[in-house]
Amino acid sequence: MTVHVIATGGTISSHFDGDQWTNIDGAGLVAELGAEAVDRVVVRDVASGPSSNLTVHDMLAIAEAARDALTAGADGVVVVHGTDTMELTAFVCQLMLGVSASRRPVVFTGSMRVHSHPAPDGTANLRDAIAVAASDRAVGREVMLCLEGALHAADRVAKCHAASVDAFQSAPFDPIGSVIDGVPVFHDAPVERPAAIGFVHDVPLVTCYPGIDAASVEAVLADVVGAVVEGFGDLNVPQQLWGPIHHAWNRGTLVVLASRPFTPTTTTEGLSMLGAVGAGGLTAQKARLAVMAALGSTPDRDAAVEFLRHLALVLDAGDRSTS
């Protein structure tokens, strides 16, 4: 089996030799895994440096490289990526590729410790990611993040600790699987997701804060086709923003409300009156990317809303539910 490794830089490739910092390219990282890995891996470097520097255009280029590798017949794809924005590029990749029963695995990995650390975590993460990408068990799965033996779905995962190797969580969900002795084990079935055919880039993100000024939000929402407003709790926004959001919706803007805590809400009577739809559990950053994809892949706002509903995350709180 042949796995394509797409290297984009990040902490995993950062090496300090006692004098200066250098970047280890993808071939160098794979070579450290031994001859067996080298023999079954094709490496392509498409970027270098910190992932905090990446734009959405850069993320799309990485996703396109993954799609091209699958089209060329790769049995699986591994993207080596910095952890700051790994979850976002992985989500862009999932938006572009969709989730379908026949798609070969796409796995993102990286490290929290630099390459020259006395106990680096990158080598084990890369070895596990290649094993997952080569496994038939991973066919038809979501685009995944593979770090510290855990497998996370791109639409659920978030970086939650910037100074620990245990950096990523899928809370309130569990990881979708784990890697045990080089073999992926999955805990649930994937949900099929639509593939985007284009992305619209003029989608601002507004984060609410106590006392936020209505006029500034009105200015941001003017003359854009889509926007995400990050509010509080179950998609609550300060009262002074009701007018700007309602005006934007009436002008034809797709306004999506997201929240820092998880809420699966997509539509309510209150949201309909306001002129907005809920992000369906996606974080504000991912909701913005989803709106870009929805508007770039559909003919009108109603169709874009339907596209977004297919991306919603569902989690039954059971007897702990507030409803």
C-alpha cells in the first residue's frame, strides 16, 4: 500500500541544533521511521513554518493536495501540520472531500514538542497516522486528527491545551477511535457529509463581548453575503445586536450564530424571528469555514442553510438535558 504524506511544517519539523532553528522536510521526518515506512510512502512538501501563518487559501491548497493524492490512487493520505490551526485545515479538507463510504483515509498529525526535544512526540504520531491512513478499517471515515494514540473527527476536535502533548479534545464528544499497536479501532459509525464545490471568502466573524457596540457590528455585516456571530450560551446575543443581525438577514446575508459552549441548535422560533440560523454545534471558527463552503457550493441562501444543516453535530444529553 502507498500512503502519500503531505508536509506543511509546524512544530514537528522545527529543530534547534544548538546554534539555529531549521526545518526538517517531510522526507526527513519519514526517514526517521525506518526503511519500511520509506518504501511505502510518497512525500510532498507544500508549506513550511508555523501553521498560525496559514490563510484560508493556504488551507484550501493543502486540502487540494490531499484530494489530488487520492485521485492519483493513494491508499491513504497523511497531512503533517502545525497544531495551532490543524483542526481548521482538517475541517476545510473534510468540507472539500465530504464523508462517503468509499473515500480512502485522510489523517492529520503533528506534534506539541519540537523535533529536537529530548522526548519528541512527533515520530510516534507520524507512525500512527501512516498506519491509520493505510488501514482499510479507516476507509469511509471522517477526516481525522491522530495524536497521542487518539483519533478525532475534524468537525468535533479542538485544541484545548497549548502547553501539553494532550492538546486536543473532542468534548463534549469522545474521540472517534484510537490506535492500538498500529491498528485503528473505531468506537462509532461515521455520518456522511456533503462535499463542497467552492468557497466564498468574504465571511467575517464577530465575537460578542459585554457591551459590544451595535454600530460596529452593523458596519461589519454590511455588504457581505455571509457572516458568523459568536454569542453566548444557547446562541444568545446582546439585545443591541438584534437590529444589525435582522437588517443583515433582510438584505440577503446568511447570518449564522455560534457559541463557545456546545449547543446543537440550528433553528428555533426566536432565531427565525431574529433572522439567523444556528451553527449546529460547530465552533465559531469552523462555522465560518462551513458558511464559506455552503455559499460557494449552493445557488441561494436557502440551499446554503440546507447544506449547513447536513454538517450539524448531534449529541443526545439524555436525562441531563435542560429541555
